Amino acid sequence: MPVLGALSVTLEVPTLDDGVSFYVDAGLEVSIDGAIAQCRCHGQTRNSIVLIGGARRKRLHHIALRADQLGDIARRVAGAGGAVVETPTGFEDRGLWVRDPHGMLYHLVEQLPEPELAWAPVFEINAPGRLMRRSRSAMLPGAAYAAVRPLRLGHVLVFSPDVMSSVNFVTEALGMGLADRAQDVIAFCCARKDSDHHVVAFAKSPGIGFHHASFQVATPDEVGRGGRRLLEKAKRGDWGFGRHTIGSNFFHYIQDPWGSWFEYYSDMDHIDDYARWTPSNYTMADSLANWGPAVPHDFVHNYEVPGTAEF
Ligand SMILES: [Fe+2]
């Protein structure tokens, strides 16, 4: 059952300062060691975002996924059009490093999962014929709420020049499942047991690159509250508050210092057993959102493609 979940994204960036401020404002804990910044969720022992300073422009270095049966993956990689590669200089010499047919780098690591998240309060809604909450307010004054802290990295969306061949690689070589897609433009892949609706997703672009990392928060309120606060601090683009059709999650995306995105999400579909899940192929009308504000003009622009204008 090879890929089990998302671990981290590693980005090469021009300078660390902007990224450190951004992820601190987003609610992550950041430690800096020389030219490397490591960003993790409060209470977790693993990094979720790693920034390497000194690049000319932002570039996805690799994504790391928790997996098992690494020997089986290694044997399937070439047949799916990829390659097992040497550990890149300066990186952890453990697990398995592979490139997909487009040159995108994955690091597959066998390690224990993080402890289960604590139970969150039930998100109560008074609906017609079904009153959940009587004689008390749902909301406190805004100032009563602490800053939102992401609970865990849930998924990563990357660009691909051929979405369905990227899907073929992660399903055939890495043992993931295609959860849903919208034509050959965007596709969402899950682990085969006990998985968020998507762990890795692909959007069509002339080249590979990083689009967004998505962090779970406790409630839809925290999506809205966290997104608004990060937007006020980052002072760049945003998209949200809204709800996706594919995966069903509430979302708010805030643009990072390099034109890619940070997503807060809540209430995503869960796939217990991929053998009992039927993927859908949605129209483009449902590819991005079920409802929400207008999509920013550069929401699916890949600033990593050589020759494109820089952010
Ligand atoms: Fe997302």
C-alpha cells in the first residue's frame, strides 16, 4: 500500500526572509539553520515546508511522501516512465528518491505517522427542522479567538505538462489512486487506505512547478478567520472563502511571496478504501470551485516555467 500521505514540500527560493515571515503569519513554527528554513505545524515533529535560500527564482525542489514497500515502488518506477535517482547532494540519504517522466522529484520515506489529531468541537449548524444550538450564540467577538494554527499538511498541488501521465506515474509506480479529475486539466490522487480525498494533485501547465500546499484547520470558521488574517499580513492575492466541488472542502487560498499559494482547508471528503471509491470526471465548470469569489487571473499560472514573467 505504498504512498500513505503527504510529508513536506521543499522549495528553492531567492531569500528566506519573505518566506519565513509568510509562514509564521500563516501559523507555522519556523526554525532557521543557515540558508534553510524549516516550517512545521505546532505539535508535530516533522517539517511541512522547507525553504532553501539563494535561488535565482522560486522553484519546486521535491515533495516528500510517507510510504511503505519502497522496494516494490523502486521496481515499478522505470515501467511507469520514471527513474530511481541518487540522493541529491545535501539531502537525507534514506528512503527512495525518484523522478517522474517530467523530471519532478519525489522523496518517499518510511516513517511512523504523526499522532492522531485531537478531536475538534462539532461544527453545529441550525438548519430547517433541525436545531442544534438553542439559547446561545455560535460566535464570540472576533478578538476572543486566538490566531489560527494549521493542524497538518494535507495535500500538495503541482503543475504538470501532461496531467494524465503524472497520474499514471503516481498510480502505477507509487501505488496511489485517482480520486477524481476534470478532463485532462486537473486531477486529484489519494492514498488507497484511510486517505484525504487528495494527497497529491496535478494541474496542467507548460512545465512542472509548485502550485500550493494545503493545511487542515479545525472548522470552516478557522478557514475564514485564518485566511482573512493571513491576507491582511501578506498583502498579496487571495481566493476564497469558497467550497470545492472536487473533494468538498471549504478553502481560502493566500498567495505566497513567489506567486504560488497557501491553502487553509476544512471538511474534506475521506476515502476509507479506494477499492470502494468510484472516480468522477467533472466538467471544467466544477474543476475549481462549487462556489466562491471570482478566481484570480493568475491562480493557475506557473511562475516556474522558464521564460515566463516573474511574479
Ligand atoms: Fe488544495
